[in-house]
Amino acid sequence: MDLNRPMSPHLTIYAPTLPAMTSIAQRITGNKLYYIYINN
């Protein structure tokens, strides 16, 4: 049963929003600071 369409929506169709971008940035910087704190 090939319907020639994706099974679920792709993430690329959604425009990134400011809250999503700031959340991702905060997680990345938090992990980096934690890594620096633990290794020093």
C-alpha cells in the first residue's frame, strides 16, 4: 500500500520560533557550562 507520501510530518516544514530557538540555545550553553564546571 504505497501512497507516495511521508508517514508523518517532517520537522523541516515547521518554521523555527523564538521560544524554541532560545530553549535549544539554553540547553546547549547549560551543558557546556556544566561540562566545564565538572572538568575543572
